[in-house]
Amino acid sequence: MATVDFWYSIGSTYSYLSVMRLPDVARRTGCEFRWRPFNVRHVMIEQNNIPFKDKPVKAAYMWRDIERRARTYGLSPLIPAPYPLPGLVLANQVAVLGAEEGWVENYTRSTYRRWFEQGLAAGEDPNLSESIAEAGQDPVRVLETAGSGSIETALAESTEEAMALGIFGSPTFAVRGEIFWGDDRLDDAVAWAQSA
Amino acid sequence: MATVDFWYSIGSTYSYLSVMRLPDVARRTGCEFRWRPFNVRHVMIEQNNIPFKDKPVKAAYMWRDIERRARTYGLSPLIPAPYPLPGLVLANQVAVLGAEEGWVENYTRSTYRRWFEQGLAAGEDPNLSESIAEAGQDPVRVLETAGSGSIETALAESTEEAMALGIFGSPTFAVRGEIFWGDDRLDDAVAWAQSA
């Protein structure tokens, strides 16, 4: 089966589009997606690559572009969503734990839905606990575990792995060492995976 | 007829893709494209938006992405092309004169072909004079006129017009005040133009 690694950070705006449409794309194409949360903020600071901060014209376009594209996918976001996210690291620590335990996709979709469709920032309450609960997990246990040193290390290791692949932004789709950056490269990544 | 303003700077790497495929897209869709050269470097410095300088990881991806996409359009660029272009301003002054006189599209395609397919920087010789000649013009006359104050002013005015539209990068497609940034938004722009 064609497999695509879906590298993303909760906190990335364009990743909303991929997070919401990935299940449909998987069904339609038969591709399997591996959800790989990482810390894009760490990568961007490291690489001096700051896409929207202090760039109001580009940021305004980004929201408009997401709004238009979301509509073509049948989504109805409240634009602009809260941004940037103070709780980015915690949001992704929870995702890393979810990846280890098998509920990462449900949690990520729940938290993006609250963030982009109800205006509630991911990585903090009420979004955080509600999304963990919606993924079938106990928020108290998850938040205690997600804040532990081993999950901190796991997120750092995933982030290093992403950088080793040449990843510099979220979302990025990786197929056999080839990377495709942006929700608008999802079709290219699937085609690459299927051309094996 | 559906009309799309094609805002671009010779010097932008991704614009190569649009410059080369626009005639086909126009034929296929019936859309009319108005070629609008502007000075993207001025806009980027003004807006503190520097996409690739000192960002080697992102720059490496950009070349790979252009190479892959070019292939899907049937193009065979020599990657990487010389970058950045020292002659960016002159290259676009010539384009502005070409827009006034009706040979902008031929000149732009000729100069991009030499830049991306023969490794000869646009905005300087031999690329510059050869591309002007290929567009049916006398290089001596064109270079004299393109360096004049009135063309300098015309390029500055086009650049101001682009910024007033919210444009921050090249290529950008503009349709009735709506802007679409990137070669990968060309289809969206055409759809918007045709949904009038």
C-alpha cells in the first residue's frame, strides 16, 4: 500500500486544510497516512524562517487564501483563528503521546476543529481537555504524561527527524525521502507514493 | 472574456513555471492574461519578506519543487538557475517597455528560457540582448529607452499598483481585486475569473 508520512505541527495554519481533508483523501486514493507531529516553531527559529510575524500583508493573504481553499473542501472556518498559539509545544506533546498510543488523528482533528471552527486556541483549555476527551482519553492522565520528560524527548526526536528529511514547514508530506511542502502539494505527494 | 492580471517579476524563480505554461492555459481556458511586470525585490525589502536568502534548506526545497513541477508541465530546466539576479531591475524595465509596446510576453518567455534552460542570467548579456532581439526588437534602442527616467517611473508605478492590491510575491494572479499567489494558484485564479 502507498504510504505517505504526514508531518505537521498543531499551530500551523495551513495544516488545518490537510488535517480536515486527509481522511477523505485516504479513502479516495487508498493511500495510508502516518501522522507525524513535530515542533515546527523550533525548526523555523533554527532556520531563521519566520513566515508571518511582522508581515501583515502576507498574513492577511494567508487567511484569505485558507478561507477560499477551505470553502472548496466544504469547510467553514472562522477566519482569522487565534494565532500564534502560546500552547504550541504542549499541543504537540499531546499529539506525540497520541501517536504512540494510537489516537493522534482523532485528537488532532478535534483540536483543529475547535481552533478553526469555534475560535478556541489549541494547546490550552477548554480546547485541549475537550479534544483529548473526544479522542477517548482521560485529560488528567494525558496531560500528566504528555508533560513528562520522555514525551518532551520524543517530540524533540521527531523534530530532529523532520529536519534530517529537509523539512522546514508544516504541513509536509514525505514519501521515500522526497518531501512535498504545503497542503497544495498533497496531490503531488500521493502521485509520487503511487508511482512506486 | 475572463481576464486575469499576471503580476510577475523577472528574477522570481517560481514565475518560470507560469511564464512557460501561460499560453497553453490561455488556449485551454479561453482566459486572457495581462502581463504586468513589477519589482518584487522592492516589495520584499519594503515588507521584510525575504523568502530564500540565508535559508539554505528552504532554498534547496524550492529548486527541487520547481524541477518536479516543471517536469509535469513538460519543461526541462537546468536546476539551479543563476540566482539571485543582479540585473533584476533592468530585466523588468525592459519588460515594462515591452508591455507598453506589445512584445512583453515574447521577451519574458525568451529571457526565462535562456535563464532557466541555458543557465544564462536574465537582465544581462548575452541573455538580455538576445531575448530582446527574439521579441523582434532592436536591443540598442530598447536598452536605451528602458533605462530612461520614464520607464523607471513606470516600473515604480506598477510596483505601487501591485502593493495597493496586496501583492507581496511573484507570481500573483489578480482577478477583480482578489489575488492568488503562486504558480500553484493559477487554476484557482482562472476559476475565480470564470465564475464572474
